[in-house]
Amino acid sequence: MAGSTIDHMIAVTILIAALLLTMGVYNQMFASAVEYEGNRKVAMKAVDIINTACICPGNPEDWGETNASLLGFGLQDPEAGGYALSPYSLMRLRSSSNDSQLVYYDITGLFYNNISADYGCGIYSPVDDCLNYTAAAKMLGINGTYGFSLDIVPTLDVNVSQVPNEDYLILKVEVRGPGIALADVTLNYYMFQIVSGKGTYPSITTQNGIVQTGPYGSALIEFPNITDLDTAYSFIVYASLSGLKGVGYYSHDTIEDDPPYIVPLIQDFENGTIAIAHTWDVHFFGTPVPNVFYNATFFVLSQGFQLHQVQIPNSTGEVNYGQPPQIIQVPASEAGVLLITYRGRGQFRSIVLPWGVGTLAVSISFGGDPTGYSFVATELRQVSVNDISYQMKVSTWSLGG
């Protein structure tokens, strides 16, 4: 009897141990299933967000070109359709929740969102007219449930550099796709040399042409007539290959040590008005330079990468710190490039404002920060902006853990 009792106790102990082990395995499987289901929902939400952003223009459809209140989020270009994004709606995305990128302008008492954070090629939009992350999340119906971020970057990397040469100006253009140099790329280029004009205002002389990259994805563009290597100029090049299109930009100034003297600030998207502000009233650094004379030229970008000059009012003027800005107006419904050349202390410089982010292939980052979340789903789409090739990436995560 004693031996039989001991055998039963051992059997029960083994059975309990087996049950506990089985329950642990099933609990682990159940937890994995729950985690998988949660991750699948996050991945599906990433698909929903990127599809909404790419193929929905928003409500109203032309919200990027008007001052109307936005009721529904979307970035599609309503005129082009498909996976083409509106260059104007992208200009109204607040680039970051970090206020360090904002600039304050004393004269208007407004904060401006700096999309590109580049003094040579900047888009400064009034913060009150920009769409912030919280408002976009509410329109998408995910506020408090999911977080997301959008990264919209050019597909092609078009790099421009000046080649050392003692006789005349030579520029090198290099074109790369995702991880590889691209040969036989057609390059449409525009050289805008800044020269002394009539009176106090600078002017520009324009040269343009077409070349192709060699087997290593680069091309040398020579300008034998530009023998002064210290001359100020702006250079824009559009690259195209088998449906892929990109943009490169390069600027050279005769002002080396001093900060830029003027900053263009968008005043009204619907009317296309832009304030030419003195940098001392925006950034407060360096010694203020009075009597800055500017000459603003607007170029519309048409199909085939042709830049056509359009006359704009108040295209020349004088800017002083502490004084009201000069106001110019560009055609609001025409994507293009505003080139502002200016002279201060007898030296020349230029600054470019792309009207429509695609005209100079400006990158956009919008949304929250996924750092610290255990699972982040991503979705990619190939899109176009102003016929320039871009990649859009949406990152999505659960705020519920």
C-alpha cells in the first residue's frame, strides 16, 4: 500500500508539472498571438495613413492654395491625381514639433516655420497657416491611439560642386539613385550669374544648356565666359532618366563671413505675397547692414524642365532693419522658383524660395517621434511632386503599448 501511494503521488506530481509547463507554453503562445495581432493592426493602420496621404487631396481639395480651414487631411495634387502630391499642401506642413526651427519676425509679430532650415534655399511659412501634427492626427481619426510620421525625400540625389580651376568656372554634377551612380542622365541646367546692374540694384545674366552624365554618373559643365571665380551665382540643374527626375542646386556668394542680409517670408498662400525682410529683424546676429538692395525674379517651371521668367510687381527695392518689409507677389497657382539677388556693403549674394517644394526638391519631415516604441510599421510609396520623383515613407506605432 505504501508503495502504491508513493507511485500515485509521483504520478500526480508529474501531471501537475506537465500541466504547469503546458500552461506556460500556451500562455507564451497566447501572448505572441496577441502581440502579432497588435502589430498587424499597426501595420494595417500604416497602409491606411499612407493611402490617405497619397490618394486623397484633403478637404477642401485646394487647401494648399487657399486660406480656407482644412477639414480633412490629404496631400494628393487634385489636378494631377494618382500618386502626385500637391507642392502647395506640402509647403503648409509644420516640419517639426521642435520650436527651435521657428523664426520670429519683429515687424509682423509672427512666428514662421522653416521647412528646409537652409538660409540659401528656405521656405518660411506663417505658423498659424501651417498644419500641425495633432490636427492631422485628429483628422485621420488616430489621435491618442496611433502615432505617425511622414518623410518625403527625393528619389535622386543630384549633387553640384565647383571644380578647382584657375582659368574659368567649371561645375561638376553627380547623380545617384538609391545606392548607385546613374549614367546617361539628361541634365537641363540654368546658370544665373549675379552682376552689377543699372544703378544700385544687382541683375542676373542667364545661361542654360543640356548635357548628359558619363558612365560614372557625373558630368562637367564648363563656363569659359565666367573667368572671375569669385563671382556670385546660383545654379539649378534638373536630371531625368527613364521616368525618374530630380533637382540639384548650388549657390556661390562673394559674401563669405557675414550672415545673409535678407530673408523671404511667405505672407499669404492664396495671394502669393512674400515679405522681403531684413535678417537683423529675424535672427538678430552679426552687425546689421543697412541699405540692402534686392532684385527679385520669378521663374515658372514648365514641362520639360523649362524655366520661364514672369514679371512680378515691386521686383526691385531697398530693405533696412527696423523698417517695414518690401512686399512682392508671385503667381500663386504657378509652381516655380523665386530668385532674389541682393547687394550689401558692395558685395553680392542670392537666396532662393521654391514656390512649390518640388521645384528645388526640398525634403519634408512631418509628424511625431517613433523613438522608444517597441514596434514601428513602415510603408513606402513612389510619388511625384512637380513631376520630380520622391519617396514617401510613413512610420506608424501604437500609443497604447
